[in-house]
Amino acid sequence: MTSVLRYTAFASTPDGGNPAGIVLDAGSLDDTRMQEIAADVGFAETAFLVDPAIAGNTRHARVRYFSPIAEVPFCGHATVATAVALARRDGAGTVTFETPVGPISIETTHDGDEITAAFTSVEPEVAAIDDGVLDTLLGLLDIGRDDLDPRFPPRVSFAGNRHPVLVFASRSRFDSFAFDPAAMRALMDEQGWAGTVTTLFAVSSHEFEARNLFPVGVITEDPATGSAAASVGGYLRALGLAPERVLINQGAHVGRPSLLTVDIPPTGGIVVSGTAVEIA
């Protein structure tokens, strides 16, 4: 029987953050079985170490990620959760995950009983959103362009997954919008947005509230999205609006508060860090 760990990432208590399944030795599992396990676990993603020790090195692993309905190229919260699980087993330090989007380096550190994991994303890419696609997306949220913060134009940002990024001008509109999950999923599949639809409200230049829309199974919004946080860092840098560090508060709208720390260097990958704890 396959052993599945359950951790929640970007929170210090089991009732916060984004839960992820973790299979530390998935070398004998085929695609069908991994998909079945991910569906049975029911979390947004489950990480599978399909080669848990490349060339015998337990700090160098090949990882694949599955949602309950499909494989996804990259998952930030499952990466953080898996790195923390490995640090609890093997001790803190640097690990490298070979992922479908490229190698990801993760640094884990101890602070008392708490372990923090920081991953460095692949090189971000930022592109405009087609006007017709943007109008469709705004229509699904029942908002107009005047509901968006003019300082932050809509873009599609990639740092492992593609995320459309919308920044609301009004906290009340940000807090209150709703959407049809099936219609949103259809648009996301059509556009190849394998991550989330990332919506933000700027509390300040270095702090954002986030709602990440991820309709899959019974899930509609992600409590914490590491790949989206990296994409937000790349987005802000491309616009020339990036401080060295941004804090993203997410999950309040689904009852699982989370905190993601985003460090934005002048060039290269974006660094996203947070804690993770095991779910009993």
C-alpha cells in the first residue's frame, strides 16, 4: 500500500495553509495510479517523488504533481510541503527537485520546531492578456475594467505555471466577487492556465491580499499558491513595481489563512518561502 503524507504549506498550524499530499517514494507508480491517489487524497495537488534519490542522492529528486483531475507542471505549496517533510526526515539543507518545468532549488531551515522552505522559481515570463480573453474573464467575475487598479495592468505571468493576474481597486469588490466554477474551469483549460486565476488587492507597495481561483473537484479557491506568488513577483518586477520583498496574505476567504513571503531579486528566479506542518 502506498504511504501518503499530508502536510499543509504556508501556515504554522494544521488548520491554515494549503494541504498537499506527498508520496516520498513513487518510483513504482504509473501515471494512472498517481492520478488515482491524487483524486483519493482530494487536495489541490499531491507531489510524487518518482525518483526519490537521483544517482543515490536523497537531496536530488524527480517530482511530478497531480491535482485530483490532471497532472500539473508545477505546484509551489506541494514543493514547500515536500521539502519540509524531507527536512524532518533527513535534516535541513538544500534540495533540488527536477520538475516538468525544470530544476527547482529549495532551501530548508530550522527555527526551533518550525521549518521554513524557500524555493527559487524558474525564470519568469510576463505577457499581455488578449482583450477578448480579458473581457471574458472579467465577465465571469461580473466586474468591469474600472474595477481594476490602474497601477497594475492585467497580465499573464509565468514562473512555473501560467497565471492571469488581476489587481482590484476596491477591497469590497475584491472581497465580494463570485464566479461559476465550471465556466471558469472551461476558460482556464481553453487558455492553458494550468495554475490559478490570481486576483489581488494591494494593501501597500509590499503587501497584498490574494484570492487564487482554482476550480477542481470540490475546490474553488486555493488557500495558498506558491507558483502564483512567484508569478506575482515576476509580474511586479516586469512592471517596475517590485520592492525587494512582498508579503501575500491568502486563504482568509476559504477559512485557511496563509502567509507567503516573496523575495524579488533584480534578475533570475523569484524566491517564495513559507512554513509547513503535518496534518494529523
